[in-house]
Amino acid sequence: MAHASPLTTDGLVQILFGSSAFQMLRAGSDLGLFTLLHRRPGLTSTDIGRDLGLQERPVQILLLGTTALGLTTRQGESYENANVLNGLIAEGNWEIIEDLVEYEERIVRPAEVDFVASLRENTNVGLRRIKGTGEDLYHRLSADPELEQLFYRCMRSWSRLSNPVLLEKADLTGVRRVLDVGGGDGVNAMALAQANPGVEFTVLDLPGTVEIARRKIAEHGLSDRIAVQAADIFADTYPTGHDCVLFANQLVIWSPQENIRLLRKAYAALPDGGRVLVFNAMSDDSGDGPLYAALDNVYFATLPAASSTIYRWGQYEEWFAAAGFVKPERLPGGQWTPHGVISAVK
């Protein structure tokens, strides 16, 4: 199945100036253009300049860019947001997009200049843009507390964007306790706990990260149902007593060999009949999409870890089998992001 129309010269222009297209989105977000037009659709360029504190030339540049890209529309002298932007704002999800724009600007863009080098060297060359000495992004973040806070705030927004898929597709019927491996600040465990009142959770992650999770969980009043445990997910044995192991946005970070190691550790920790759930963005087995996964792979190739990538559905099934799991089941999310759940049984 084809995922893209034949390339036109207009399409080539948008690719060639893709960085500029992002800056138009960023400017409209940072300057407050989109929230202004949501509150007051139909403003003229003069109105917009006055409300945003911009002179005539900058307003013309901004509106030409956002309108040519379809972020805004123009009827006569009046401007409005694209429907998709108004929908996100009305749903209360625009702050998520604002976080993702900041994430792309401050974390992804400095590293993605090393994309070609990362492909040539088959490793995350862009990690050199992050101070510290660890071999992956997660171990380096502790050297820059301000960047670490930004990272986990934005990861939380990515999770808020995709969590409806996790909540819909992660069937916890009959499950008593879930081990959330690499659970970060607890955002996925908290969402699942609220949706599944009879289930308890343990968030397993690095010491600095679980301290963030502990605070967040307490703020949400879920400390009685969500425990935290510090561990290196590769070096340490997983705690037993759980009948489900969750890898949420985790297996996109590591190599196939490392993913099999993690799945085998999950297999060893589970009782017979226990389940493993993998939740993250997926690429199609056909190898031609979706576009979201294709473009997001620039980040995965350059920054998180040496072998990070958005894998195909079928690769997870191969790893499940190698780890001893059976009865794999694919549960695509069907949303505009390519997130889904794939599960298997011990």
C-alpha cells in the first residue's frame, strides 16, 4: 500500500525548506498567533500585528508562511486558523503541541545536524551535542538538570498525545500487578492506574528518574497503588510478583539484541500465563510508511542511543518468539500518530 502521492515540485520545495516550515509553526506558537486566532477568528494583518506587538513587515512574513503552509487560512483580508489547529486548542491539547515544538527546537534540532554522520557511522553521533559522559541520552541528562526537566516534561506531553491508544488497547482484564519497565516519570502507569482501579503498578527506572516519578505519583494521590523501584533495566533482575510487564516507548531505544535481552528478563520475572505489552510508535512491515515514523527516525538515529529506531510490527513478533513468548497480538491505534500495542503470553 502506497503512503505518499508522487512527488511534485511543490512537495520538493516543502522538503527542501522543511526547517523553515518548522520555524513558521514555532513562530506562530511562540508569538501566540494560533491562540489569538482561536479566540478571535477573522482578524486582519493589522489587527494581528497590533495584538502580537509586531510591525508590518514581520506580520507579513509570518502570515505568508503560516498561510502558505495551511496553518492559517485567508479570506479577503481576514485570517483564521486551520481547522485541525482550532480542534487541538478547543480540546485542550494545544499545550501538548507547544511542548513538542519546544522539544524539537531545543533537543532534537541541535542533534539532527549529525544525521548523515549518524547514518554513516551507524550510531547516535548527535549525542555529542548533549553534555555528559553517558553512552545514551538518558544517562547524560542528569548532567544538565534544566535540560532533564525539559526532557521529561516534553516526554510527558508525547505520552499525553499517544496515551489514548495505550488506554484503549492495553487490556488489563484479570491483571493484578503491572511492572512498568523504563517507566520514566510514571505518566503511563498513572494513566493506566486511573483507567484500571483494581490494578497495582511498579515503575522501574534509573534512580534520578524514579525520584521524579515518586513526586508525580504522590501529587496525583496514587502512591498507594503505584510503587517505584530504582534499577538499571539491563543489569538488574526484575522484581517478581507481577503478572504483566509493560514496555512503553522503551523498545524503540535499543538494538534488536538488547530488546531480546529485555524481553527475556521480562519472561523470567513473569509467572506462566503472564503477559508482556509493548507500546510505542510502529513502522509498517511494507517499509514505506507511515510518514510520522519515517521522519521521527531522524531523532532516533541521531540522539537517544546507538541503535534507536522505530521498528516494524513483525520485528516485535520475532523478538517475542526468541524470548519464549507465544500468541502475539497486534493492536494498532488507528490515530494520526502510528502508536499501537503488541502483546504476547508466557
